[in-house]
Amino acid sequence: MPAHRARNLIEEFDINAPHVTEVRRLLQTLARQDADQDRKVYMMASAGRSEGKSTVCALLAIISAKIFHRRTLVIDGDMRRPTIHYLLGLPQRPGLYDALHHIQPLDVVTRATPLANLFAITSGRPTGSSGDAYIDSEFAALVEAVRPKYDCVFIDTAPVVPVVEPMLMAEHVDSLLVVAMAGRTPLMMVRRMRQLLEPILPKVSGVVLNNAVEGLPYYYDYRYYGYAEQPLPKRIRPTPTTRSTGSTRSPSDGHYVREGGMDGRREQD
């Protein structure tokens, strides 16, 4: 999905859509595996751009608030190429940048949304270099300030490989969800991300394989079961543990892409 396409995921929300079902399953899996670990602050990570990370993050927040009735906060931590304000139909500023630099207080940059249980801190707009926008100590304090106020916090970030901010942010969250685009994420990028995440690998709760259209059987279509006909969106297929051994056919090269691990290995079919 183009990062700046004018769309609003709250207005487009369809509880019967297959991708909504998959994100609901992902949230249920996270709730089960994190139940005894008191994890509530989740960060979305990807190797590069255009892997669907921001869309997955926004959908997790929407479904957490709308269907699971959890008080939920979504934070756009990508101050270089922000997306969350587009996806939720919110102004970009004031936002995270303003809070980190003490331009606006936290309660001002925290916005209500049309959903009663969903709140958002958009990116804000840096006035200088994007590289100077992030302040690690202030972000750590912000996370600790919002932690007791919400049941779930989802943080979108810039890609892991090109910039350093996501790895700094990861030190202050409870869990990471890694998003990869089936058939598109370059193998060398996956390997580099795996190297970068090595020190915090225990925080990785799972991998979301996005756009796995050919990995699902034809009968996954709701129309096969006699439910409402609707156009099929790009699939979002969660892999809740990095030790999964399932495989998905990549639509671009005709090979199987190994899911679950983060080593990006492929094997010929």
C-alpha cells in the first residue's frame, strides 16, 4: 500500500474482512503467549520500507479497541516518513516530536479518535534534521508515562536496517512484532535485520508475513463457505512464533519462503 494514500482504516473497517480476521487471530495469540509476562507495549519492526508495517500496526490498534474493547494507544514513532495519521485520518501535528522536545505536553499530543477506546500520538513534524528528532531519554520517559494508562500500546517505527532509531526504541518496549512482505523483502535485508535484532531477540514475539496471497488455499475465501461476497484484500498472515516451520510460495519467484525464522532461507520446490 502506498504510504501516503488518502485512506482511513477506521472508516473502511469491515469486521468480516479476511485481513481483519487474521489480525484478530494475531491479537488472540499475543494475549495467550504474553498473558503471564505483563507485556503491553508492542513495537512494529521491518527490514525496509513498503512492507505493510504501518497498516498492520494501525489495524492491531483498531481491532484491540473496537473488538477486544481494550483501552489502546497507537504511537507513530517514524518521524522520517510518518504514516499513522493518514491511516487514522488525524492531523500530523502536534505529535511525538513535540512531546519529546517539550513543545507540547503529553496530554495535548495524545488525540482521541472516532473509536471510544482508541487514542493516538501522531509523529509531529520535525523542524530540523530528522536525525535529531528522536531523543532516547525522553522517549523512555514517555513510554513509562503511558504504560499505566492503557491496556495496549502499539508503536510504529522506521525500518530497522536504514536508520538507528528503531533499535533505540526497542530497548524501552516489551515486545517486537516483525513484519515482512512475502516475495518482496530482499534476503540480504532480512539477514541484516536478524543481525541487528540479535541482542534483543527474546523480545521478538513473532513474525507477520504480509501479502501471502498464494500461501492460503482457495477455500480461505469466505465465498466458499457461503458468506458475504467481497473483494479479497492482500492477506496478512500471522506467524505467532519464530520457530514455525510452515512455508509459503512466494508470488514473485516461484520458490518457497521459509516463515518463522528470521534468516530468510529459501528452498527450491
